[in-house]
Amino acid sequence: MRRTGTTRRGALTATGAIALGATLAGCGDDDGGGRKDTTIADARAAAAQVENTLRLTAATTSRELLVQYDQVVKAHPRTEAGLTPLRDAVRAHTTALSQGEGGALALSRPPATDAKAAVKELAAAERRTADAHTATLLKAPPELARLLASIAAAGAAHAYLLTELAKETSS
């Protein structure tokens, strides 16, 4: 009668096969490991470059919006009380995105001469900025995407508040 189950010969054969498989998996070109490390480093560098580019673009967009806020407040001082909290939030968003980089921008088009129209233009700029951040977050790595989503949501809320403020603003 033949024995069933695990025998010493079967156990040694299985152990040898596992050891051979592990050995063969570790074998190959000596360059393979170096290339793999280089490829990973290159991929990380490329990802960091993409993130920096997206962050710079988003920061520039927010900075342009901040300049518009400043111009509206300067041209229409009566709007300052309503715009200051929103402008401060946009400033914080710009700082979070730029990480201390970047300078001031000059807007080529002055705000509308009518305060109500200027606030409406600001609401439209907030919507455009929120849409731009939403489009950018689709290409962004997770951490930056979360930041952009928060800023886009705040921008949408600002657009709503500015639209309501425009209704209350006298011409």
C-alpha cells in the first residue's frame, strides 16, 4: 500500500522549488535594479514637476482674482465692508497655492465704473476661477486636488454671495 499525504521527498521538492523560484526572481541584469530605481526617481520628479506646474497655474488664477478684488475696493470704497472677508479668503487661498512664491499682478482692465456692475463682474470672475480650479483638480495629485476642491467650493460660495451683494449695492 502506498502512503498518502506529505512525504519527506515531497516536502523537500516543494521547498527546493520555492527556493529556486525565489533565487531566479532575484537574478537578472545588474542594471535592472539600477534602472528600476532611476525610473522610479524619474517618475517622482515628473510627478513633482506636474504638481508644481498645476500649483503655479492655480496660484496665478487666484492671484488675478485677488487683484480684481483690490481694484474693485479701490474704485468703489463703499463695497469694502462686503468684499473684505471674501478678499481675505481669496488671499489665503492664493497663499496656500503659491507656497510663498509669486509676486503681484497687474490687471489690464479696470473695474466697471458702476459699483453694482463691478460686484457682478467680480462674481463672474469668482465663478470662472472656481471652474478653473475644478478643471485643474482633475489632473492634480490627491493632496493638491483636495486643496483645489476646497478652494473651488469656496469660490462658488463667494460667487453666490457676490451676486446677492450686487443686488443690494446701489449704483
